[in-house]
Amino acid sequence: MGKEKGFIKIERSHPEKQAVDQRIKHYREFEKVFTNDNAEKQSERCMDCGVAFCHHGCPLENKIPDFNNAVYEKNWKRAFEILDSTNNFPEFTGRICPAPCEASCVLSINNDAVNIEQIEKSIAEKAFKENWVKPKLPEKELNKKIAIVGSGPAGLACAEQLRSKGYAVDIYEKESKPGGLLRYGIPNFKLEKQLIDRRIDVLKAAEIQFFMNRCIGKDIHPKSLLKDYEALVLCIGSEVPRDLKVEGRHLKGIHFAMDFLTRTTKKLEGLESEWIDCNNKNVLVIGGGDTGSDCIGTANRMGAKNVIQLELLSKPPYERTADNPWPDWPMILKTTSSHEEGSDRKWAVATKRFISDDGVHLSGAETIKLEWRKDKNGIFKAYEVEGTQAIIDCDIVFLAIGFVHPLLEGFLSEIGLALDKQKNIKTTQYQSSVAGLFTAGDAHTGQSLVVNAIAEGRKCANAVHAYLNEDVSVDIVYNEGNPFAL
Ligand SMILES: Cc1cc2nc3c(=O)[nH]c(=O)nc-3n(C[C@H](O)[C@H](O)[C@H](O)COP(=O)(O)OP(=O)(O)OC[C@H]3O[C@@H](n4cnc5c(N)ncnc54)[C@H](O)[C@@H]3O)c2cc1C
């Protein structure tokens, strides 16, 4: 396993990134892939720790020490086979995963974690270059048809797993191009869209059919899919954005983050003529998570005059605190590449109202400082600090404060789908209250991560297979709660 004491002799390194002043001039990816030599060197840091917490930390249970060792031994094809056995799309997670595996790497107790994500990306890119990525055609056809609604990472992973078992799989998608949030949420500078097209070609070669521009519940009745297919899987994401219902919300210039990000990507793809232009504008991003960070990176690329980001919570510590020990997810300050590109981050601040000079267009936001302390029941609550009101001048606001639940118009009254307390689709072993109707991904868990969506798609495929085959048993562990809500 790795080179003996490699973790002592070799420091963690990172592939080269383009300088900020250069990369904000374009929307392309700006981080290189490790050279083979560098990836092999970094994999030497994996230290045969005995109990591989990284494997446990990864929702896909990637066999990380095994692929690290194969890279160390320069057996890249073997490394790809190991990675591909648990992760359908390592080229995506190798770029945009927050890497819970690294947070639980044993080396990270008192050193920098193994750079697992970048090694994964190197393996995936080498596999595509060497033509090792093949369509997963089944050994025998089962002559049963499954419909999947939604072509995000959950739907695509579920489709590939079911197809490899022998089902005929049709994917229905309301957009004109597949990929879900991989395509229209995550900006190009984090994930270039030809990487999605490259993967879709592999899925099409496995004879998975894609039906684009089909909104189920609007263009096609879900009942007709339930009739025509042996099972139906809803992987429709969690699209309803959380709103900020304060005075002045109606003013021109206030947008949901997703409208901004989607229109930007569509304009870059030639699918939209207009975008929300931030050039020379004062931009206020409300919401301190990854979606907010993507708005910052996009606004800076458009030439925003100034970008401010507000977060309700207090500034996290730079290091783990005593009540947040390894291998738990570290609740520490995260600075993304978009933050590096320029923004003023304000912590523990709430927005009281939006202001206009002419009664129509936004000209500012009134804010107030918050203090977080425990109430008499020991629950952390935010208290406004009197006398700390301030006005932030802004021409554009992006609301990046999360998503509340899936958009289920055309499903609920029509087919009587039961929902859980959060208004996500309620399930038992991935099956909804409607026989033969399954769900996976954000529609099931609430807005989460690509790695969780892939894991959900895989587990749901097993549940569908068990439902259609009495001799197959299924025992799927579904973890309630979502520690990575965006
Ligand atoms: C701005 C943003 C940035 C993010 N960045 C990251 C990141 O860096 N790393 C990370 O791990 N995660 C990130 N996430 C989260 C991640 O993208 C999601 O958790 C993941 O894409 C969920 O996958 P999914 O397949 O469940 O749903 P989605 O990706 O949302 O896909 C759902 C698909 O269903 C389609 N659909 C919906 N309703 C219908 C219908 N009625 N008929 C037909 N089709 C329908 C939609 O058009 C869409 O294509 C980000 C999310 C956002 C919003």
C-alpha cells in the first residue's frame, strides 16, 4: 500500500490553477489535471491505515486505498476498474465533490489529507483518453422497460445500473439537454459541459434512450408512463427555491440564483439570447453556500463592479473545534475558488428589506447584525443586535438560500403521491406510496450533493430490480438527514 512512509516524505500538492486575473476573463475550467507522475507521487501518501475511514466517508463507498495503490503501482487501468465499480461518473465527482473522503482520511488527523479527489479526476481522465470507458451493455436482456424522469446525476446513475442488469431504459427530461444541475446549475468554470456530452455518448452507446423536451406532468401524464413501463423512477431534483419574503422583494433586480446561473450557461451554449448582466453592477449575493459562491464566480466573470455575499451564520473557525472531531465533516471556514476571485463576505447578517430610489428598481438592501446564542432550552438562535442596521447599495440581488422541495405539479393530485415532512417524496426502500413508482436523488433527500445523487441512483436501481424480481432481495441503508444541504 503506497510507498513506506510516503506520507512523511511527500507533501500534499495540487494541480496547477490559472491565476485569478486570467481565469476571470473566461468561463472555462481553469484547473489542470495532475500529470501521471504527480498523481503517482500523491498516491504514495496513502498510508495503509488499516481501517479506511475514507471509504466509509464516501457516500459511494469508493475503494479509495485500492485505487490509490493501483495508481502507485502505475496500474492505471486497474485503478479505473476499481473506481468504476462503485462510481458511475468519477469525472464529475473528481472535479466538484467537496470530498467527504478527504475529511475522514486518517492522515488528516494531524497532516494534510491524501489528495483523493484529484487522483480520482486523473484516473477518470486517463480512462477516457485511453478509451477504457465502455458502455455497460447487459449479458442478457430481461425484456422489461423502465422509465426514468430527470437526467441529473441520480437519473443517469440509476439508468446505467438498470441497463447493465438487462432492462430497457428510457429517460424523459424537460430540458433540451441532459445533465440536470450538472449542466444548468454548476457553472462551466467548475464543470465544462462537453464532459457531460462525452458521458451521455457512453450511456447512449449502452442503448439508453433519451427523450428530451418532455415535461412529465405537463406534456406526458405520469399515469401513462406507469401503464407503459414496468417501473417509473422520479429523479426530478429539488427545484423549488427558498424565497426571502421581506419588504421590497418585488423590485426589479432581485433574482433567484438558479435563474441567473441557468440563463448564463444557456446563453454560453447559444440557447438563450439574454442573460442577467452583472457588468459594472453592484451585486449582492444572499446566501453563504456553494450556490452563492457560484453566483460570485459568474458575476465576476461578467465584470461586476463589486460583489458582496451575506451569510446568516457566524464566521466558522479556521480549525476544527473540540466538539467537531475527526472523522466528522469539518465545520470550518471554506474558501472556494470563486471567493479567491473577489468578494466581500459578511457573516451573521440578516436582510431586513430591499430599497428602491424610483419605486421600481432595486437600489439597496437594509441589513442588521445577528448574534447567535443558546436560548433557555439550549437551542442556538439568532438575535438581532439593536443599532447595527446598515444599507448596502446594490443593483442586483441573487437569492441563494437553498431549495425547499421538488416541483411536483402534475404529480400530486393526479397520482396521489405521499410526501414526507419536508415535502420530499416519501418512500420505503426507494418506492413511493404509488406501486411501481420509485424516486432517488434530491427529490428524495432534499438538495444535496452530486456524490449523494449518484449513490441514490445506484441504490434505487437495486430496489427497482428487487421489486421486479421476487428472487432478488434488497437491503438498502438509507441515511436520513442531509448534512450537505446547499
Ligand atoms: C448552483 C448549484 C451548484 C451546485 N454545486 C455542487 C457542487 O459543486 N458539488 C456537488 O456535489 N453538488 C453541487 N450541487 C448539488 C447537486 O448539483 C445536486 O445535489 C445534484 O445535481 C442532484 O441530482 P439529481 O439527479 O437528484 O437532480 P438534478 O440534478 O436537479 O436533476 C433533475 C432533473 O430532472 C429534470 N426534471 C424535473 N422535473 C421534471 C419533469 N416533470 N419532467 C421531466 N424532467 C424533469 C430537471 O430538468 C433536471 O434535469 C449544486 C447545486 C446547485 C443548485
